[in-house]
Amino acid sequence: MTTSNGELLGLAFMAFFIITLSSTARYYFKFFCFIAFSVVCGVGPVPLMLFRPRDYRNALIPAYLCIGFGKMLGASFTVRGKENINRNHGGIVLMNHQSALDLIVLAELWPIMGRSTVVAKKEVLYMFPFGLACWLWGTLFIDRQNRDSAKSVINKEAKAINEKQAKLLFFPEGTRGNGDKLLPFKKGCFHVAVESQAFIQPVVISKYHFLKSKAKIFNRGQNIIKILPEVSCAGLSKDDIPALMERVQKMMQREYEQLSEESLSINNISEVH
């Protein structure tokens, strides 16, 4: 049995009609397109990446493509505070985590931060061919179930922060949160910062008012990424980590609230609390 051009056109029109009328259908359709396109953009340049394995520059082409496609879907970002970036030394970059769309945030930061790398669970490595692409642009894979192994890997990366002037990007909340308050921070990234006596660079992303996972809404929205001044860990020890965590989280929470309020105004949204 063959399908006529008329039937295909009818199915395409029906799909377009459903997506146009249903916010839930649009939500899933946009996310499907975003994930699919991100994978294609990530693995497409793999042959070129093979010439310089484990090099952060391998992610630059996927990053630019991801930013462009994000704008097509309606997720646009403005980056502020670029003057706070110092490429002459490595450090820990901390970002609040809201959605899979944070991939666009990473894409925005990757070209401007300098020599960057991210931390991912080891299972991602086995997601061929995407895992291969991640490895080629320098992703640090850790076994979250094995604390000794994870600590060993991150300690090696702590040396790279100083020796290679690398920026190690973390989501300190450890999981996604889309409320008005940031989730409690995990200690791992702060241990790395103190171990390497590095700088911490807080980065805050305004709340995704355009995205509501429970209501299945994915509209268009203008968002703000703000790079805050660095926090030095020079002279700090493990005993100072709790106070350091509290200081950085309060700083990021205060900025998150201010940026999220501004984002409401930019997007002409009235939100009832």
C-alpha cells in the first residue's frame, strides 16, 4: 500500500493544526525538535573533532548552531557581565539549573569563557555517537555511584584548572529547579575550588517564565544570563567550605530574584505569586 502526496499533505496539515491549537502539543514538539537538533549538531562535526581530541574548541560549531536553533524555537538569551571573565586563569563556573534548555546557556558561555569543560555522569559516554562527541570536546565523566572514583577524577581536573587554565562548568544544584528559590548546592564543586585554590565565577540565568513544565507550556521568551565577579578561594581550607557555599548561594539567589523580575518586565508578563 502506498501513501499518496495528498494523504501526506493532509497528515502534515493536521499535525500543524494540532500544534498550532494545542499548547501541550507545541511543548512536546518543540522539546523533541530541540533534543533531536542538539544531537545532530553535536555529532555532525565528529569527523572534524577527531583531528584534535579532548579540545574544547570542538564544541564551538555545535554551540553556535544550538544558539541559533534556540532562537528559532523562541528561547533567546542576552549575556551580561562579560567584563568579569578573566581568561588568564582557570576556575569553577557555577550556574543555576532549570531545564534541558540550559544547553543553550552552555552554548552561549562556551565561546566566551575560554578553555572550558563540563562534568557529566559516565552513562552519557556510552550514548553513542553523542557520548563520543562529548568526549572529543573534553567532557569530564564521573561515576556518581563511586565517590572515590568521582573524587579522583575531579581532583585530576582540579590540577588542570591551574596547569591548563581551564574553566570547569558546574550546575551546583545537582538537579533542575524552576521555582523562585535556588535548590541547595552540592559540595563537590566547592571542594574542587578549594583544592585548586581557584576562583569561583557565579553565573545566574533568569527564571524561564516562558517555560512551564507542569502546564506543558513552551512560549517565546527573552532571558538574561549574568556573569558575576569572581570569588577567590585563595587561602581557604575544607573548613571554610560551608561558609563559602552560603556566601555564593546568597549572592546567586539575590541576583536570580532581580533578573527574574526584570525578565517579567522584558517579556511583558504579569505573574501572580
